[in-house]
Amino acid sequence: MSQAERWQLARMLTELDGPGPAGPTPPDASPDPYLRDPKLGRQRRLVLFISAGCCVILAGWIVVLAATLPHHFNAHHWRALWVNFDVLLLAAFALTAWATWRKRQVLILLLMLTGTMLCCDAWFDVGTSLETSSMWLSIADAVFAELPLAFLAFTGARRLLRATVEAGMPVPAGDQSADGREAAEEQGRGDAPSLRRTPLAGAGLEEAFPGSRVLERAERGRQMTS
């Protein structure tokens, strides 16, 4: 009998006998799925590589813009730009109201979208009105309307996401990592789990890739035909 099989047998006996002192975890039974599954490990490295690459490229692009952009520029289609943006913001508010009325899970994404658009609206309103007659009106609009509404949207999305994690995606009991233990302790105390410490549910990063759903449907089709 191999060491892994002996460990599995000991764990089954421990579960039958009840909780006991925690024994040593075998090296090939890591609680981190990204260390156990080579596919998830490759996807995690890919996401980290893309994120780091975007940070490097964006940092260089910011330096280029800061050195080359003019202080003044006559923008074309100014009216169409702002009217179309406000139309999209109106659509975001309408969809958020619909999702709130129908109590749909997509409300989390819509709240994040609406809050982000409100922050962008405040940023460009104030930035493009500096040293003009409408500067103080834009500042007041941002401070008393756009930014408070964005804060409410982000706060609501965060609370809904924590409620979703708490209700449908609990921290696995076998997760013995530091983050998993802290999230499990919070859930045991009745507190909402911390989104920063709660591990990804399901297949983790695999769920974020477009091809994962295609493979899942193909596998489900093969099972139904068999």
C-alpha cells in the first residue's frame, strides 16, 4: 500500500471516528488546487503573465503620454461623445433597476458597471471643466451626486457578492491554507466571509476562460449520448 493510500485510509477512519488531532498532511495532498492540478497551474501562470505584461506596457504608455500629449486640444464630435456616454449611463441605470426589481444575480455586475461609469463621468466632468466657468458646478455634481452614487453601487455589489459566497459557495472544509482557515472561521462565527481571503469556487480560474464552457457542454453531450 502506497503512502497516499495509507493516508486516505487514515483520513476515512478519522472521519468515521470523529474529529481528532490534526495529523501531518502528505506532500502530494496539498489543499491548493493550483498546486495539485497542472492545468489550473498553467492557467494561473498565464493570467499572472498577462496581468504583469499589461502593467509593464501601461506604465510605459503613461510615461509616453505624459511626455508627448499637448496641454490643449480641440476635440471633435464633443457633443456626440457626451450625449452617447449619458445614453449608455441611462441604460446602465435602467438595467440596474430592472435587475433590482427582478432580483437577478446579474445585479452585481450591473452595479459595478454603473459605479465605474459614474466615476468616469465625475473624472472627465471635473477634468475638462478646470479653469472654466462651469468648474464649480462640475465639482459639486461629482461630490454630491456622482461619487456618492458610485460608492453606493460598489458597496451594494460587494455586499451581494459576499452574500452569494456565504450562501452558495462556502469555503471547502478540506482547505487548510491560511486564507481558507480564516474564511472558514468567519463563516463559523456567523460573519460574512472575506472576499479577499475566500478561495475561488468551482474550477477556479478555469471558469473564467471562454473554452471551459464549450468543453463542459461537449462532455455533458457525450454523457447524455452514452
